[in-house]
Amino acid sequence: MKLDSAYAPSHALTNVRGSAIRDLLKLTEQPDVLSLAGGLPATELIPAQRISETAARVSADPAALQYTVSAGVLSCREVVADYVGSSDVERVLLTHGSQQALFLLAHALVNPGDLVVVDDPVYVGALQVFQSVRARIRALPITAHGIDVELLRQWLEAGERPRIIHTVSNFHNPAGVSASGPARIELARLADEYGFLIIEDDPYGRLRFRGQGIEPIAAHSDRVVLLGSASKVLAPALRVGWMSGPPDVIGLVERLRQGADLCGSTFSQLVVAELLGDQTWFAEHVGVIRQEYGSRAAALTSVLRGTFGERVSFAEPEGGMFCWVRMPGVDTTELLPKAVDAGVAYVPGAAFGVEADFGDCLRLSFATLTPEELVEGVRRLAVAVAASNREDLSH
């Protein structure tokens, strides 16, 4: 059927690549499939009882059910400012999840044709946002030390002038690695020298279960907007995210936000304010998540080594939710249907490629399955690989 011209997509939407991950999840949400595909926190680790109790207290005040200001409830902004290490609440704006923060920043700051630099492999939500504003996009490889600042320096010296550089600094989605301290310092220095803005996306930073924490890029330059979220440490359904950055940028985003949805949920923001503000409880809660994710990551990497040996390579996860695995000689997109038939799902690496291919890579999330389920999931993956090899030989 021909689409009525009244329903034709805008030029901006036409430019946006669909999310293979979202499409994939529709196919893999079957009860007999062990899904390592989604980037979801473990449901059983969401503090449902504490959220319920807090919600009951918050809702007893009718003011919690009213509109709030576009920047967000002051008490929640104060708690978030403390959470991110800022002493200035004017540097904080609350959003409907950190994805909205990214969307608003792009639409407030980027004109069509402006250069935006993203990671490769990329967080797909970032790529879609910058495509929607019709930016000119270049992708920097993610190395074992995070964003490739040496290549960026070469681009800058050759005359490139990005408006924004977006990177996931801790436990990268999908690559799993964190930017090193020297890489963060050099990226901040380049921002100061060349005048671009850094969007430091950090939804996973509190989920470190191995190694030492590293200061954020935002600690080294004022040309950084730090994004965060309650989704991975409390509950996605609260839909509370934030940005922290230069007040001038916050002011621009606040003005745009008034035309987007007026304000966020007063109720949710007050719930988050109480939960993040109870520092003793929150530290214990996050400690449980870290311990459990550490056990799950160890189970996954152990069975990957034991099952595939040198046929796979990956960075040992130190936190977050993902393990980025390379299987040389395997087309992970073609393998996926066989994997689903064998009862396991993942996201093929090609879904995250911008300029690189990543056709022999796959993203595995260890967050939502138990260690026993992860072991079984890898066993099923091995069955799919063996079936694919037999099929190749038969041809």
C-alpha cells in the first residue's frame, strides 16, 4: 500500500537508522530463550519493597502529584548534584531518563551539518539522536583504553572542528571497557583547546565490581555535560535521568524542554530524591548489585573460555552489564537465527557499527541471568556455532 503523503516521515526521521536491538528483542522475548541481548538491569535486584514504601510516603503529600519546574524538583536536583560531585544545583537538570537528556542536548546545540563525533562501536541511542538532528557524524574507534584520543587529535590538527563529542566513559555499551585516566585527561584538554563540548554518558559508573574508580572527564574540564540515570541503580520505570554541566548549556536545554514535555514527574523525582539521599541504604543496595553482577560476569567469562578457548576474545568486564566478544571467522548476524533456535539470544556486533563492521562480534549482557543460566546460555551458543560450522561444511 502506498503511504499517503500526509503520513510521510520528515527529513529528520528519514535520516534515523532503526534500532536493530529493539527489533531483536521482539523476536527473542520467548519463554524458552535465554536472552543475553537486552541491556536491562536484573529485575530481582530492583528494590521494589523500598520503592513501594517510599512511594506511599511521597504520595501522601498532594503536592507530589502536581507539576514542577522544567529543571526538576529542587530537592532531587540537590541530591543529584551531590551524587555527581557538584556543589552547584544550577548545573543540574532532571530529565525523563538520560536518553531524553541526550535528545534535548542534541536538539538544543546541533544544527544540520554540524560535526558530531561518536564511539565505534556506538551506543545506538546516541547515533539515532544525532541522526535525528541531521548532524555530520564521524566515529572514533573504541580501544582497550576507551576513546581513541590520538586519532581525534590527528583529526583536529587536520582541521576537523566537532560541535560535540559523545562517549560512554565507564563500562562502555557495547564494548564493555572504560576510558583510562590519561585518555580522559587528554580528551578534556583537547576540548579546552579546540572548543568542542563533550557529552560524557555515564549510566553504569556506580556498577564497578573490579578495579579502581576513575575520575570522570567532567573533573578535568568545564566543557563537559555529564549524563546519568536512576535506571540502572534503582529502577528503569522511575524514568529519572539527569545532566550536569555548564549553566549556560543547562539554561538552553531547560528552554527547549518547556516545549517538549513541560517538566518531568514530580512524584518520581521525589521518590528518587529520598532513595539517593539515604546514602547508607543506597550504598548497601548498590553493593549488592555490584557483587551479583561481578559473580555473573565471572560465570560468563569463565564458561566462554572453557567452551570456546582461543576461538573467542574479549575484555574482562570490570563493571557495568556487558561483555563484547569477538569470534573471528563467524558472521554473528547470520548465526543469530540458529542461536535463537538453540534457545539463546544476543545482539550481533554489526548493530553497533558506524564506520567499522564488527560482523564477527556480539554483545552479551550478563545482568539479567543467573550464573547457572549464563552457563547454559553459552552451551546453547556453542550448539548454534557447531550447527553453523556443519552447515558451512555441507556446502
